[in-house]
Amino acid sequence: MTTTPHPVRGQRPPVGLAVQLAIAVVTLSLLIRFGAFDPAVVARFGNLPAFVAGMLPPDPRPLPTLVMSMIETVMIAFAGTSIAVALSVPLALLSTRSLFGDAVTVPLRFVLSVIRTVPSIIWALIFVVTVGFGPLAGVLGTAMYSTGYLSKLLYEAFDAVDREVLEAIRVMRVGKLAEMRYVVLPEAANYVLSQSLFMFEYNVRASAILGLVGAGGIGFYILAYVQVLDYRSLSTALIVLLAFVLAVDFVSSRVRKRFLPD
């Protein structure tokens, strides 16, 4: 005798067919509005094979320069992420409602929201104006955006720490620092490491375009090749970027397997 499974209490049902159809209709309407089915636009897709052909074969001559610039990009991402992690942990703790009241968390969360609203490339542009061209502007721009983004991820994780454990240690009247050190941070340590690695992976990709505003890295050469229509060198730059991104993803996955439980 078979039994009909019942939904778990509190579990939301999957998205219904009507909702899926509504999403599909809205998406199709937006595509039509943006001209995706305009015959003139469709005809331009015929330029794609010629563009791809112009990128082949990749030009190996700028390879040494591109590798060095990509190494600089990874260094920018690493330094910016390290600064962001160092700033995000205390800022996220101060933004945790289970530790501090609204008088502290609300204005701080608002400031962090403003910080992450500004894209990293705009932060980089701001710091190019402030400190001049070069990788330092890229590091500072990456650090600013990452701090706003990572702080949100962390304070949500800190808020999810079991309240009963916090109440148990509060009975001992040990103070906020002890609550953070012995309860919140140990409970969320794996999440902090996981999100820090994710932020680094993201920043390697994001830092690749910071060179567009003079903040160092491989983006400077990508922009230059596009401007002079040197598509063969552009394809070499993209291959270098892809190789480094895959390498970073591989190293990050090994670190996760080494330090994070399955």
C-alpha cells in the first residue's frame, strides 16, 4: 500500500505553473521591448562569425606581458579581499542584531548598504582620482566594495547563530566580547572562511576590468586591444584570464576540502 507524501510543515510549495508562465511572459515581453526580435538586430548576429574569425589564431607575442599583468590582477584581488575580510568581521559583528540594538545596527547596516551599492569599478575610479593610476587604486576600490558586500553576508550568518547558546553564556554575564569570541565567531567560522574564499574568487574576475579606469591589472590591455581592434591579442588576453580564473577556482576548492567539512 502506497502513501501519498505530505509536505513538511513550514516548507513552501514549489513555484506553481501559473507563476512560471507569468515569469516567461514578462521575460518575453522585455525581450521584445529591448528589440531582441527586431529583424535589424537579428541580422547583426551575422557579424559574430567574422568577429570570432578575427580573434583566431591568438597572438602569442603579448603573452609574457599579459601573464605579468594577470599576476598583478590576482595580487590586487588578494590584497583587496584581505583588507575587506579584516574590516568586514568587526563591522558585521557590530551589525548583528542579536548582539547590539537597533541604535547601532540600523545606521551601520545603512552605511554598508551604501558602500556595496557603488560598483567596484566606480570605487576604483574614485581612488584613481585620489591616489593616482596604478594597482593601489585597484586594491582600495576592491576592498571598499568587498567590505560592503562581505559584511552583509557575515552579519546575516552571525544573526543566524543559535540564540539559546547566546542566552546560556549571557547568564554568566561575560560581556559582548566573550559572546563574540566564544559563541558567534566559532559557530560561524566555517561560513566566514567559505565566503572569504568566494569573495576572493569574485574579485579575481572583477579586478580584471579595473584596468579600464587605470587601476592596474590586465583590464588595461583588454581595453587597449579593443580600442585598436587587435582582436588576436584580445583573444590571448581572454585565454590568460580564463586560465588564471580556473587556477584560482581549483586552489579555492582544494582549500575548501582541506578546511571545510562536507
